[in-house]
Amino acid sequence: MSDLYDKIILAHHRAPQNRGRLDSPTHEAVGYNPVCGDEVQVSVQVADNRIEDIQVDGTGCALCRASGSLMTVHVRRATAADVSVTLQSLEDLLAARPADTDRLGDLAVFQVVREHPMRLKCVTLPWHALETALLQPAGSMRAEYNAWTARSRLSTGRRG
Amino acid sequence: MTHTTHGATDDGPGIDALDVAHAFPALAQRVRGHRLVYLDSASTSQTPQVVIDAINTAYIELRANVHRGVHTLSARATDAYETARDRVAQLVGAESPRDIVFVSGATAAINLVAHAWGDANVGAGDEIVVTTMEHHSNLVPWQQLCERTGATLRAAPLDERGAVDMSAYGKLLGSRTKLVALAHVSNALGTVNPVRAMVAMAHDVGAVAVVDGAQAAPHLRVDVREFGCEFYALSGHKMYGPTGIGALYGAPDVLAAMPPHHAGGGAIERVTLQRTRFAGVPQRFEPGTPNIVGAVGLAAALDFIHKIGTQAIEAHERALLRYATAAIDDIDQCRRIGTAAPAAAVCSFVVRGVHPHDVATILDERGVAVQAGHHCAQPVMEHFGVPATVRMSLGVHNTRTDIDVLIAGIRAAVEVMAR
């Protein structure tokens, strides 16, 4: 039915994991892409430098929802450094650079998005929001990540 | 391309859409294994072979500067450029080609008015009235003019169908109103505004009227003297012409009194190191070497439109839009955004449970090109309470089969993404 929306992505779009907002997060951020209207809210509870709990909310396309959902499963017990390294690997995968597929695990499903370069930012938005949240000291006000103004590491070169 | 006139056909009277489609070489390509179904003409249009040929010929036969030279090529280029100006004047119903300024597009045209007319005529305490349906290109220049001059911007609201609330518009107009800026056709909704009436109301309070015709000129008859507007802007790339060329119509007395905005060679009558006397109109507003080849391409596009006939185009697209909107209404999960009448060439909709980007991607997988997003009309999205819509927009080459493929794609999107 669709090359892009394979069964893993659809499963996470239809029944996203860890949806909502934590009551007392230590870190929070909203990531948005003003060009397409995707918005992701990430709330995290960090203890001993590790992510103990995380929830994702917001309005966004199926890729954004699925990516957010897979992210919440992937980052249990991760440190802020783990998140940044995984995001870098994810961007490498999306930009068709050599990527750490062991680290990515399930996230490797997003390589299908390479065929739709206009949708790459939908996949990385939740991760950028999470990374932005973790960059702030605990207890800070909700941080913001603007996908349009931020520098992108997703340049893939010209497509045929 | 042959112009065949039929009786009433499925594609509307007076046009053979398949014939017209063959005039566009781009439509022969496959996208992701499917025939390209191009339904994004409101964003930019496809280019007929005759326009491509005119541009190629221009690059071979009249590659010279205009107005400046003595030699043969320069005379040829000048003649072609000024003939193109003539064509635009004819298209919009201007009295003289002197009323037409070539610019890079409708956005540049509106910015030219905002600076050249606005800076000289608008001051603190004055008001500028726009509508809530404006494309950002007919909104932001006026915001900036207000910031520069201390004037106030007022926006006429829309009703629930996406038409301008005329009573509210009337109430916004007053003795302080210096300028009104309005779209002829909304790019996000397709709403056709009652331009003549709205311009008349602006004149009643002594305001000038600027009409954004970017979405109208490809689809409807334009008559600037009938509308009475002081300015009318159009873009070549929206009407089967090349990118980088557009035109601003200015009423002769208004243009004559307008100081130049950008300065440079070709816009002057006499230059010394200390002082410059500016040229007459429209040269005063065309400094530097213009987009000569673009103007020639635009003229070829206008000839293409003229050969089919504006009435035939209007009728064909009206019938096709009716067919499309009925089919979209037939899909349970679809809700049209913007249901005002009359409407031209555009249908925006949302699909319950499926984000516009996902609809557009699934359509793209089937070779169908539509736009998903805010369409550079964020106030419109806010009015309807949606972050984005899917927008399909018609060109003269579209057929019922194109719409059928679109509808099948929307139904597929619903099936794939349903939660």
C-alpha cells in the first residue's frame, strides 16, 4: 500500500508508546517545524544522569509520532550523551552516511525516509526536542527547538 | 498545439484537456513509477513547449541588452521586450503598455508599491487595510510599511466559508485609510473576491487599492479598468510562463507621481556625479538589465492562454473544480477548508486522522503532486483552526482522470493511516 509507511512505522503511529506529559518532569522541551506545523512536546524525568521516565505529546504527522514513540522506548536509562550520539547516528542514517546500525536497532526502519527527503526533519524532530531538553539544567523552564532555524546535519546531496 | 472547440464535453465546453496536456512536455514524465498528475499549479505552473521554444529562441536570436544599443540584436531584443509589455497590457485591460512595469514576480510588484508608493504617501496615524486571506506576500510588505511609517494595519475578517466579511470590511474603512490590499483569488481557499465592489468601497474613503492577482490571472479574466484598482500584480510562473518574471499594472496618474524605489542604469534620464533626473514611466521602475528572456517567455505564455481563450479556461476549470469538490465531499473523512462561492481552481481540505503531510506523501507515491502546509497563508489556517491543509490546485491541462487518481490516493491514505 505504501513504500514509506511500513508496518513498524504504522504500528507506532497508530498506538504510540508513552504518550502524554509527565506530572513533574525534570526536563522539558517543545520542538516545532513552522514549515509543516509539526509540534512535539517532550517531558523527561532524569535521575542519576539517566532517563527514568519520558513522555511525548503534540500534533504532528505520522512519521513524527512514530519517531517520538520509538524514541521513548529507545532512550530508557540513557544519558544525555547517549541521546546525542544516537541522534547523530540517526542523522547519519537519514543522510545516507555510514551509520551505527547496532546502536540504532529498531530505528533503522527510518531509512525508508531517504526516498522522501522532504520528510527527514519529521523523523528527527522528537530527538532534537529531547536533546534540547537535556541541555538545560534540571528544573529549567520548557526549552524550545525550531527545526527551521536550527542548523541541519541532514544534507544528503542532490537526488537523481 | 491545436485549439479544438467542442460542444459541452466532460471537461467543459470549448477545451480538449488531453490535447492541452500534450502541450506540456513535463506531463510526459513518470514519478515513482506513475504518470505525473500535477495538481499544484497554485504553487507554480508547468511550462508549455511553445514557451520553452520562445525562451530558447530568445537565447539564440536576441541575446542583447534592451534600450541601450544601436546594433541589430539590441533592436530585436528591445522590440521583443516591449512587445511583451504590450501583451501584458492587453491581458489585464490596461490603457497603455506604459502602465505595465516588469518585475520579478507578484511579490516584487507588491513590495515595489509598498516602498515606492507607500513610503511617499503613508504616514503616522494612517491605516492600511488588508484581508485575513492574504498570502504572506500581500501581508508582510504592508506590516513592514506600517512599522516604517507608524501607520496601523487592519485586517478584514473572513466568514465561516472563507469569504471576506464584507460588512466588517466596510467598517474598517475610514478617513484614515490610505491603502487597501486584497487578493483577487485566495491561494489557500480559492475564494474569488468581489474585487470591483471592494475597490469601489476603498475609493469611497479616498484609499488606493492594490490587488494581488497572482492566483487569478492564470484562471480568470482580468480588467484593471473595470476593477478600478490603482495597482494589480501578477506572476509569470503561475501562468505557464518562466520563473523570475512578473508584472505590476499601475494606473497612469498614480505611476507618474510615484518616485522610484531601486535605482540604477536605465531608470535615468540624466546622471551627473551629484544629481540624477529619473526617467519616465515605466522605465523609472526598471533599473538595471531586466529579465528580457523571461518577458519574452511570459509573452509566449500569454499567447498560449489567449489561443485557448480565457472563457474556455474558466469554464473547463470551473467544471473540473465542481467535479473535484463533489468527489472530496463524498469521502467521509474529508472536510473542505474554504467553501465560498465563487471559487477558482483551488480546493483545500483536511482528512480526519491523517496529517496533511502524510496525505501528500501517499499521493506523491502515486505520482500526484499537491501541496500540504499553510500555503504561505498562516492567518487563514488560524481562522479555520487547522495547522495545515492539503491543497489541490488546477491548471488548464488537468483532466477528470487526474481528479480520479487524486481521489483514489486520498482513499488509500485513509486506509493506510487509519487509527
